[in-house]
Amino acid sequence: MSNGDVKSHVTSVHLLDDDTVQVNVQFDGFTAGEDVEISGYVTQTRGANYSFHLYYLYTKAPEPTPGQTWVTVPVTIDEKIADLRPSDRLTTATKVAKVWPTVLAEKKADSSTPGLRPGDRIPVDPANPMGETKVIKATWEAENY
């Protein structure tokens, strides 16, 4: 389980010869076997802006010696990035978080559980509940929540 003190940062970014990009994200604060999501952005001031995302099963247990708990994970942006300029600085924003998978089951229109169900109307803009609405076609809910 995460120790609640997760730290992450990008140590380097590599533009590869096929115009894909490798973002090296370093983080700590997780234990072996936890599912981790790594996501973020790579931007440059003259317009380059690309996102990245990786679902990662953290399998390398941290070293027991102090200062050796960091793990570096390469994340590849497969989209061809032709407008990155080596002469311009990069800015990165990165998030590393524990993944909490939730399995949802279909909620039938005649369900006796409370909450919205197919056929109900919801506002398009929650800030204006009396405005335009849309009809729910299908609903899925977490069981035993």
C-alpha cells in the first residue's frame, strides 16, 4: 500500500529516431504488487503539447537502504512528435497514483436500489438543474458500495 508520501518527477525525456518520445518518470512511495497509473504532459512554449499515460504493475520492491526507494519507469509516447525542438526547454507535469479498479454492474430501470437509473433525466449543466436535460440510456453501479 502507498505510504501516503508519494513523490514523483521526470528525470529525462528522449526524442527517439522514429519521432516517439520516452519520458523517464522517477517515483517512490509504493510497495511491490501495487497497480500504479503514471500520466502527464510534455509541453514546449512554441506549441508542442503531448500527453502520456501508463498503467503499471509496480513489481520492483524498494531497496531497504535509505535513499534507494526510488524507481524509474520509462513511459513512451507512441504518437509521432515532429514539432519538438531540441533547442527549446521542455516542461513536464506528472502524476503517479495508486489504481483503484472498480467493477460496475448494469443497473436495470426497475431496480429497487436508490439513485439514478435508465429513463431518468439529468441536467446537461449541473450548475443549472432547471435547464436542458438528457435521458439516461444505461447505468452501471458498483456493487456493495
